[in-house]
Amino acid sequence: MLNKTKLALLTGTALLMVACGEDEVTQLEESGTEDVTEDEGEVEEDSLLEDAGTDEEFTSLDVDMVDSDGTYLGSAVFDEDENGVTLNLNLEGLPAGEYGMHIHEVGQATPPTFEDAGDHFNPTDAEHGFDAEDGHHLGDLSNLVVPENGIVSETIEIPDVSLLPDAEYTLATEEGTSLIIHTEADDYESQPTGDAGNRMVGGVIFAPQE
């Protein structure tokens, strides 16, 4: 009788140990699964943040604008959202008048002549000018009107172009792009530059890629 009692106790103890062992394994497996899921979530979140940072780098640009003496006149801020690219100009010290303004096809703008900025940005090989029959360049912009006090605060919409490097008509080309203000008004039809005169103010939008 005593032996049967001992056997029953030993059998019960063994079953209890097996059950506890299974519970511990189950808990460890569940804990391990949670740890992996959390790690994967952190990696995914970091990846999304990195992608957002990359986009942010290109969707807002602050361009320094200088005159033929190299004097800083202010900024040209390019922003892009779902509605397209917007240029916000904030300049001081320009002579009063109306001046042609264009995006050029090379990301250089060296005073005093700014000739290294190249021609107008024109990836579609169109004619110059909003009034041209086969116009216009994608780099053509409306004339800049400067009041008597020489202070400019103006917002300009720029359709069809993009700041994002993978877009069809991106300004972030291998050659880069620049913003140039001329000495005369653009007549919106004369070829190839609208009879806008020499270049008097410039700034680099995107520098050439190395």
C-alpha cells in the first residue's frame, strides 16, 4: 500500500513538472515573438523616417540671391506640395522697374555676368515666351515688378516642374539649375530670351551633381 502511494505521488509530481515546463516554453515562445515584432516595428519606423527626411530635403529650398557685385539681396524660397512648386521671393536693394526672370539650365550663377548659368530651362524644346505660338520654356516666369522702395515680396506659381529628383521635369538635374533676373522686361515672345537684356541677379537652385 505504501509503495502504491509513493508511486502515485511520484507520477503526480512528474506530470506537474511536465505541465510547468510546457507553460514556461509557451511563455518563452510568446515573449520571443513579441520581441521580434517590436524590433521589426522599430526598423520599419526608422525606414519611414529616413524616407520622409529625404523628401523634405528636396521639397523646400532656400536660394541665396546676389547681384553683379556679389552682394546678397535676399532669398528665393522654392516649396513643393501636392499642388506644385511655389516660389517666394524676398529681396531688397533692386532698382525700381520690370525685369525678366527665368530658371536656367545650369546650377551655377557667378557674378558679375552670371553667364555660366547657361540657357533657359527647356526640357521640352519649346519656343520661348508665354505669347509664343510654340511656347513656352518650362523655365519661363512672369516678369518681376520692383516698386520704388526696391523691396520685393512676391509669390509665383511654377507649373509643370518639380523639386523631386525622380520627377519627369525635375529641377534637380545632373547639370543643376539656377534662377536669373535680367536687366530688362521679358516681352514673352522674342527668341530665344524675350529680349530681356543682360543678367543682373542670380542664385543656384540645384548645384551640378558631382
